[in-house]
Amino acid sequence: MSRGWGWMVAVALVLGGCSATESSSPSAPVTTSAAPETKATYIERRQAVIPVTNGDGLVAAAGAVWVKTDDGRVVRIDPATNRVTGEIKIDTTSDENQYCQGIGADSSGLWACATADDGTGVAQIDPNTRRIVRRVAVGKVFDQLTLPLANRGLWVLTSNGTQASVVESGTAKVTGYPLGARCLQLAAKDDFVVATSSTEGKVIALDATSGAVTAQASLPAPRIAVLASTGVWVDTDDGLTHLTGELAVRTVYRNLRAGAGGDLVAAGDTIFVRAPDGTITKIEPNTGRVVEQITPDEPLTAGSLLVAFGSLWTTSSDEGTVTRLRLA
């Protein structure tokens, strides 16, 4: 299945505005080092290809790589052996065609999207016992690919994407905050949350403590966002866009896009972009250099990206594989 298909759906849902200042920069600079300094291929870097049917989202936790599948499972991969060593069935819906996307992890454990007959929620999993600790019926939007954990707990898009809701650590209390737009993706780190609306062309920043909107920016179809010490990075129709914490545009990499079938991750201060065909590009954000590009032997289908255990990991949902590549 193609991940993030909801980005293609045109939705005209206009909500009340917020009081935050909107930032935009139509004349944003374009990087002068858009071409990669070095190139490599999957063949040169490949460590393993691991079969995982319908594999999509990826996280690392408790010494393992975990894959969220479109058919409602969370699969464990042992990085020492590159083998699947267990799985957890988390969907309880009686409709086999109903599924959702999304996985996240922190020191409290794993969280994954979980469908049920009464709606779409999230499930907390103990990665050591591989048991479900709790289920929370939050009404998560289908399209949210990353379930970020920051400050107060797990952040989820709810109310058809018009609210950012936090599932508080420990109590699982759910509190929602209005966004003023219908959003499909979230990123969060420490006390900072960013929501993106590809249908309304908005990037919205929130204070994770109060839930208040602190800044907005207008960008062309912003999709996945990640947060790093260098600022906010967003995949847009113009290309990978680097913004400040106040959402002012710093740089646009016009030839780099994750698109609806790719991914965007921050590993420390390094940014990685996975294109829809599986091409992976590495950016050194402190200098703006595009330092490397790794190209698959044959184009891949849609999938996610993870940097963990000294490797790059990427899923390819239609091929039913997880590919592990050496970082360098």
C-alpha cells in the first residue's frame, strides 16, 4: 500500500484563525550545494534485506528495530542477527480493510496506531515483554506517520486533524489544542510541537506546555517535518525547506523531496531524506552541504526511514522488505 495517500485528497476545511504571527519568505535562498558531494548505491552499502510483509513505519527501542505494518502488527527485528524475532498484533477491528499508520518510541516504551471497531486509537507496548500496556481511544487521523513523544507525553492529531492532542505520560489523560487548520503530520521535541497542513499550506508551531500556537508560516503543501537543533525541516512541493524555530525560511533545497511515498528524519544534527523511489540523501545542516546520496538498485515503493545501530533502515511496503544499509 502507498503510505500517506491522504495527502493527495483535496480538502477545503477552513477554521477560525489564531493570534500567532504568520511568517513567510517568498524570496528564500536556494542552497548552492544542492548536488551531492559523493554518491553510493544500495549494493555498496547493503547489510541485509529482511522480509516484513506490509512494513511501513520504523522506530528503534529496547535494543531492537520495530516495524509498524499496514495490517495491524508491530514487528521486532534483532539488529545483531537481522532477523525478525517476534511480533504483536495490535489492531482489534473486525474490518480487515480498516487500518492506520503511525509508530513512536521513547524511554516509556513503544506507541503505535491501533484500529478498533469504535475508532482509531493508540496502543502503548512494553518492548521487553511485548505486551500491550494500555489502549487509548483518541480518534487519531489515519495519515499521521510519526507518533512523537515530547515534554508531557505522546502527541497525536485528532478531530479530523484540527487538534493536536497530548496523551499524558503515566495517566494517559488526553488534552486537545485547536490548530486553526486541518493538519496531517506532527513533529515534537522537548517543549516544541510543529503541525503541518499540506491541504491548507500551513506550518503551525505550538508550545508543548500550554498548547498555545506560537507561530505560523505559509509553505506550498508542507508534509513531513522534523526538529533538530538547527531548526525545523519540512518536506514541501518547493523542496526540502529549512526554517528557524520562529518558522522563518532559511534555505530551500529545490531538488530534494520526500513526497507522499518517502520520509524525512533527523539523526542528531544530520538530516536524511528518503525519496519515493528509495533514494536517500544526507545533509549536513550546519554547513548546508548535501554530502551524500545513496541510490537503490531498482526503484522501491513507498516506505519509511530510520537511522539506528550504525545503519540506515528503510521499508518498502509493496515489496514487503526492510533494507539495512551501512551509514558510511
